[in-house]
Amino acid sequence: MKPITMVIIGALLVALAVVGYLYYQRTNNDITIKLPKVEFKQ
């Protein structure tokens, strides 16, 4: 049972890291695009 559990935990950590990285990239791009617009409006 231990090897199977370790594989599942490892796969979940890798998937979480990939999703987190993609979300960060998408959010980072949105923020850099939106901030100048907000500054120009002020």
C-alpha cells in the first residue's frame, strides 16, 4: 500500500504544481494588462 500511496501523492503534487503555474501565468498576464488601464483611468 505504501508505494501506491506515494505514487498517488506524487502525481497529485505534480498536477497541483502544473495547475498552480498555469494559473499564476494567466493571472500575472491579466494583472500586467489591467494595471496600466486602471492607472490611465485615474
